[in-house]
Amino acid sequence: MARKRKNKEQAEEPKVQRVEERETEGSPLSDIKFKALDGQTVQLMDVLDESHIMAFDGHGVTKYKVSYPGVKALARAAGIKANYYVDVRCTPSLENKMTTIVSVTLYSAAEKDSNAVITKLGEASDENTKGIAKLYKATMAEKRAYVRGVLELLGLDNMYGEDEFSGDEEKTAEPELSSTDYQAISKYADAILKAKTSDELEEAGEEIKEVADELNATQTSFLRRHYSKRDGELSAGF
Amino acid sequence: MNSALDSSLPVQKLTASSIKDFEACPLLFYYKHVYRVRLPFERQMALVFGSAVHKGVEDFYNGKPNTFLEDFKRKDITKKEDQPEADFLQEFAEHKELGTKLLTDFVDRQSWLEHVYGISPRGVSEQKFEIEAKNPSTDEPLGLNLKGTYDRITSTGGILEFKTSKKPYKKDDLEEKPQSWFYPLSFFLERHAIPESFSYIVLLKQRKKEPVQVLQKKLTSDDIDMAFRKLKGVVMQLKMRNWVRGNGRFEDNCDCQRFVKLFGRV
């Protein structure tokens, strides 16, 4: 494994320890705190501003996305050292869908305190990166591992880096279509998925329009999503 | 294979099933996996039925004719000692009908599985593994091996586990059942890749609406990290060798007391 030591600027006021008192799920932002090494409790929103953080509903529990600058601000305030190790765990290949996996080891200011050291994995592949990030998978993987490490060191359980959400929401939203609902539209789904040309796809779309009144919202949403996806694929191929 | 087994540990390998035993009752785990004794034979109707359905699923994927019938009709383990032959044949016929229905429903839903859940029909079944348990981030060994069999690995890297059940699984089972984290971790350690997803495919015996249930989670390296932490927690508890009775909801029906009666206290 290739291992390298990254030297970045030292934290200005090293003073953090792993948080032991964690906040309960769904705490309002104003109640969320983390504890520093000197015992001082720091309010999360004293460090972040509203542009750094966004709430979302995670299966009935309020959770938060934190931007990368927000995570860096937290790390600075908490005294998590910007010195860290990066270890490459998996290099891209066709077999692993061009996935890069790295581990990042983070230290709090008290480097000798084993409770304040954490090693986290981060991964990036064609499937979970977009745009230019596809070209810099190692950097993306490192960034994800770093963000996960900082949030975990601070005990911020219901917070996630913004990069965790590139497309995953769509993947989890789709499987609400029951098999009974699917069976009823399988003919149309097959026509969409097997369409080899835009004309064939349009034909499938016309057929669906004719029965649109008989479809429920989940079925319509499923067909619409796949139609749009297939349309994009066929256009890209052309 | 593991070259650095930790002799201070009470076991040299863990499976998802042994972890399930440990979480339910450390005393039961002791008898089954440390002392390694078994209870006297009992009729294993549910177990054999489940195995027969598994075999039917495997055969379907391999393009072979259904062997559900042959596998299930094993009188040696499915017939009660004093059960009249006619009763046994009747019971067998009912199970055969149910098993065949479960498999038919499953086969009929391949398109749904593929297009809604991305579960490809291509892949390999019954993949056995035994690998060294280590920290996926640092390679630090835990001192034992992980062993098991994936029901199926799809061509896109998804792990499938097939179940038969009277009731639907709960969403929490995707986080709480040991298989759901043990197999993704093993997959990563074995293949240096993150499985695309972990799915329970539950063939429901008492269906109300849907005969097949899919519980699926997409996986990231964070899940692999979390899985290792769970495994490490189990290993640390094992080191303490505190073989106490479990106090969960199955406490009254736990086999640990039958082991105590037969083999004495720990």
C-alpha cells in the first residue's frame, strides 16, 4: 500500500477531545454541541453559518448535510490536525468499476491520546461521482474519508458530508414500486428498457399515454423516470 | 488463510450464524461454538423446507430443473418418529405445494427484481469463503477468520440472501441482522471492492399482497467501516469469556438451558 504523510498547516488552537456526550437524534441545530480538550463546550452554530448546513428528513429523524468548508471550519475549531495519513486501499480497475478506496487517519491535537485518532475509509467510483470529480477519484475518496472522520471524531452522528448524496437519493426512492404494480406495467417497462432507437422509445411512450389514466402515481413515476433515462442513453449514443 | 490466529480468543473463526447466536445468548454461543456440542437430533422441518427452497432458487439460476421435491422428501429428518405414513405424505404434499408456489412467484418476478432493484439474474450462487478478519482501513488483524457462504453474488457485485418467512422482514433487519454487515465486510476483505448492495429476498409463506419482499441497502465504504466496528465489538466481548444467558425476547425458548441439562454448567 502506498502511504504518504500530508503536511498541511497546523491547527491554530489545538484543543479537542473525542466527544463523549452525544446529542440525541433529531436535536435542533441550536442544541448541538461538541466538547473541546480543555473541557469547554462549543456550540455547533458558533462555528458554522447557515450556508454550511442543511437539514433533511432521514426516515423520520432530522439529519444534516454539512458542506466541505463547514467540515473544515469544524475541524479547525475543534483542533483536529490538518496533518493526516492517506493510505490507498484499492486502485481503480475495470473489475471494480473504476473505484478508488483510501483510508484517512486523523489526529486531534492530542496526538498521544488514542481516543482522538480515527481511521476512516472513503471511496469514489464512476457511479458515485459526477462531472469533473470523475477525473479525480482519489481526491474525492480522500475528501469523503476526511469528512467522515471529522464528523465522527466530534461525535456528530446525524451529520453527513454533502458528497455522500450524489445520486443515492434516487436509488433509494425507486424501489417503492411493488411487484404487483410492476407486473401490471411490465409490458411498458420492457418496451422502454429494450428500445433501441428513439422511434421505438417514442412508440412506447405513445402506448403508455393511452393507458395513463389506469396507472397509479408510483407506476407513472417509475415509467417516467425510466423513459427519461433511456431517452438520455439513446441521445448520448447518437 | 489467517497466519496469525489469536490463541487468547475462544474461537478461531466466526460466521454470521455464530454471531447471531452470541448476540442472542453468549451461553448458547459457548456450547455451540466453543465447547462445540450439539443437542440430540430433532425434526428439522422448517430448516429442511428452507434448504429445499434455497436449492430451488440455485437451480433456477443454473438453468436446472427444480429439485425441490427430492431435497425436501427426506424422511430421516422431516418425518416425526411416531407419525403415520399417510400423515407424513399429507404434510409433505402441503409443503411441496407451498414450496412450489414460493419458487414460481420468485421466478415470475425476475423482471421486477432487475428493473426495480437492479438485481441482475446473472451471477454465481453458493460462494464459500474463509478469510482473515482485519481492519479494512489499516489491515490490523483481529486474530480470527471469517467464514460463510454467500447465497448469491450478482454480476454487478450485489450480495443476495434468500429467506423464507411467514412474516415480512422489518427495515431494521437490514441493519441489525449480522448477515447484513458480516457479508459486506467479508466481501470487501476478500475482494478489495465494496459490494454494490446487500439484499434480503424474502419469499413469504403467508402473503397478503406481495409474495416476494426485497430489503436492499446500497453500500459505501462507511458501511464497511461500520461493519468492522461491529465485528470488533463482538471480538472484544468474546475475549471477556463472559458466558451469561441472553436476556432478549427469545430467552424463554433459548436452547442454552437444554445444553446445561445435558452437558453441565460452564
